[in-house]
Amino acid sequence: MSEPLALTLGQKFELERMNRAIDATADPQALRGLAKQLLQAWHSQKAATQWVMRQQLGSPARVPTELGLDTIGFDDPLPGPDEMKAEEG
């Protein structure tokens, strides 16, 4: 059986550094930009994980949703770009 997922010491330090940067930022525009960067990074990591799993499984289909790689814990889907622009305007 494989080990549970764990962060390396370097990853833990980077996480703490980013947490402190977020806590020190009072500018809503800067926080919005940071949130967008983190969202992009999260989706990139999710896509990379799915690609690796497809390579290992030898399957051209998407990784099944039972593995939990399509969800982020929200009941409702996130708004699309057009919906987000409507909310801002």
C-alpha cells in the first residue's frame, strides 16, 4: 500500500511563506490577483495529476470522478468568466 500524501519540508515552508503574505495583504485587489493565481495553479496541478494517472492507467478517458479530482468541496459549480464579469459590473 502507498504512503499517504504528505508535504515535504520545503513545501511546508513555502506554504507558510504564502500564508504570511496573504495575511499581510490588506489590498482587496492584490488579494483578488493572488486568488486568481492560486486558482490557476490549482487547476494546472489537477490537470497534471489527471494526465499522470491516465499515463499510469493506460486509459485515454478522463480519470473517473470517483477519485475526487473534479471537485473542490462546493455544492454549487463555480461561476464562469461571463458570470464573474456580470457580478463585477
